[in-house]
Amino acid sequence: MKFYNLFLILLLISLTSCSSYYYPNLLMTNLTENDFRDLKELQVAPSQTIKKGDQFNILVYPNNGEALLIYESDIRRINQEVSNIIYYVNEHGFISLPLIGNIFVEGLTLETLKDTLTKLYSSYITDPYIFLGWANKKVYVFSQGSGSGTAVPFSNSYITLLDAITSTGGIGNEAYSNKIIIARATDTNKEDFAFYKINLQDKENLYLGNIYLRDGDMIYVLPKKKFVDKALAEINPYISLFNTLLIIIQFFIL
């Protein structure tokens, strides 16, 4: 019996000694405190400029959008039908739109483009009301320790951390609210990343939920490591085999 207990203890210790054995899908496990940058960099709303390959949803309404209020149900149905129409910025930085044709948009902000379209469409439509949103911007959230990620799209120039996390179901019991990592490609080299660590567990830090994310950011909510549960599940087959061997040995001895 002593040998049996010793066998179980040694097996359990060996299986729980290495986190990478049970969590080979963990991201960014080799980060140190020196790798994290100042969170103040994320507290300034980003103003993204239009690039080649960007995509947009664009809707134009006359009379300052009066129809949006008067014919709400009909407009909602029409919007659903036309929302699948996406306008692309071509390799030369131009976008082609109904009535006004090709216009150069590369380098503009979303707000500047909206003002430009309002002026251009004024030649064809009375008091145009422009709805303009990105169609290809998204952040990536890895949470819950499930091993899967979620792409969260957004139509403005940014999305907040809380919006991104709640869009994927929030922080469940299997993840740490005080161990959230944001990875962002640097402006100088898209192969280099800046890392930020966030703790939303303490009430003093809840304001950090409103920090700004931009296109391509990765949010990683670290999962809780349940070594004992995983180790027990792993050694169950060995225990069954060992018990079977003991029964066979006892049968022949007796």
C-alpha cells in the first residue's frame, strides 16, 4: 500500500510540474515586466487614417436624414439590404462611389472623409446625411481559457477594451480579470509588438476598461491554470492500469 501511495504522489508531482505540458496553447508566456509599456499610451483615442485596401459601408440620405425618423422600419429594412455593399480603397488610394465617381481618400481620417462626401453629394442630393463606417476593422479577443479567439469588428476609429471583452461574453470563471495583456503592432514595424498589462480586478483600475483599442490589437485574458484537475484526468488511465496489475499480482500470489 505504501508503494501504491508513493507511486500516485510521484506521478501527480511529475505531471503538475510543467505548465506548458497542460497549456501548450497559451500565448505570450515568455513576457516579463520589462516588456510592458505605459498604459497612458492607450488612453489617447487613435485617429486612424485611410489606407489602400480599406473597406467602408457608406449610406447617403437626403434632407438631413429625415427619412430615418419618419420611415424608421422601412429604412431599417433597406439598410440591412445595402449594408452588404462594401466600397474598397484601390491600390492607388481612390474609392469609387455612385454619382460622384472616383475620389482620392488615402491619408484622410473618417471624419474628414465624411465632410468631403457631404460637400460632394450636396451637388446631387438636398442636405445629404452621410453614414460612414469601417467595414474591415477588428480586434482579436482570446479569453475564457477555451483555446479559441473571437474577431470583434467595429465601425468607428476605435473600440474600448470593455466593449471588446463584453462582445465576447465577458470574463468568466475560467479567466483572470487582473491578468489582461494587449499586444499592438508598432507603427514603425508591423512585425514588432508593444505589450500592455491591465488589471481590472481592483476598483481603482476599472477606468482602464475605457482605454482605446485600434485595428489589429490582440487582447489576451489569461486563463486560470487548474493543474490538479488536469493532472488527475491525466493519471486516471495509469491508476486504472496499476490497479489491474495489482489485482492480477494478488490473484497469482494468493
